[in-house]
Amino acid sequence: MRFYLILSFAAVLLSSCASVPQNPAINKPGGYAASSTSVPAPAGVNYPGTTRSQFTSYAVQDGDTVWQIARERNFDPRRILDINNLGEDHQLVVGERILLPKTYRDAQGGFQWPATGKVIAGFNERINNVPNNGLEILAAVTDITASADGKVVFCDYINGWGKTLIIKHPQEFYTIYANLTDFAVALGRLVRKNEVIGQTSLVSRKPLHFEIRKNHVPRDPLDYLQ
């Protein structure tokens, strides 16, 4: 039974998030390119159940489009239009300030490195002819720490990964720590950023496998780590 539970959890982790709905005006790289005309006043919040504290102010840069801004933050570009009371024919202006939903990095200060050491294989680098979904870190310390606040949702052995711990964070982020030699926390435990969650061996020199996933989709950890 435990084997099938592990397989089920792994299958969920490997599932991808739904694609962004297509709109010819706001979902193309060239749509709504920023111009250099006069700068309009800051936009207002217009999203049900939200307050201004849930948003961050962004200054439009040369060449920005609604599509590009939304793609970089992994949300529907129409949300930008709704939040800022903008019509689909709105032309972004360089220097214009718009409101964007706070990302986990904006709200929580990003993710911390789980260990000090040397990265010996990066994101998407091929290992045994398979693209790497995270980082391989040759740790210089034995203690592995939580990259951010969250809850331990998996703490067990996975074939190929060894002892593996998975933490769920707000906004559907997950961090994965594999090739551990021991666990320091149990399943269901609420952990804090920088809290010791496991150990690795300096003798075996087996690297820590570390991943950051958003909606179960692997992301390059270097885009989030501080």
C-alpha cells in the first residue's frame, strides 16, 4: 500500500499546470508593447475579495507587454487588466505603474538555500540523459534546512531519490529535498525557514537533490533562491 501511495504522490508532482487561456490581443509576445508617451496615473484595485496590500507596484519598462509581464509571473494576463481597470486595447506606457499580485517571493522574501556547498549540476542539465528538474548540491555541511516556511507533506524513501522530504508552501509552491541520510522532522510538521529538516553525509559525497515546484511543475531554483 505504501508503495502505491508513493507512486500516486509522484504522479501528482509530475503533473503540469493548466495552460493560460489564449487571447490574440493579450497572449502574444508583441501585444501591448510599452510606448514612451505620457505616463498615466497609478491604477486602482478591482479584484473581488482583495486589498491593495495583496499587490505590488510595478513600473512598466521599455518593451513590456501584458502577456510578457503575466508570463514571467505565471498568471493569466487578463488578471492584470481586471486588477488595474484596463481595457483590452490599453497601451502600456514606459514608466506607468501598474498593480500586480504579490508572488510568493514578493510576500515571503523568497527561498533560502537549503545548504551551503557547490552546485555540480543545474536545472535542465542532463543527468544520465535525463533533464534535471532541480539542483545537485554537494553540501559542505551535514544539516539540511527548510528553504521557506511550510508543512511537511512527504517524508519517506523513493527509489532513485533515497530518503526524500517534501514541504508544501503557500501559493502552491513545493520544495523537494532528496538523497538525505536522515530526517529531522516528521510528516505533518509545520517548519520554519532555516529550520533543520534532515541530514546528508559528507562521507558519501552524494549531492543533495533540491527542487522548487509551482503547481507541481519544476521551476529553476536559481530564479527563487536568495
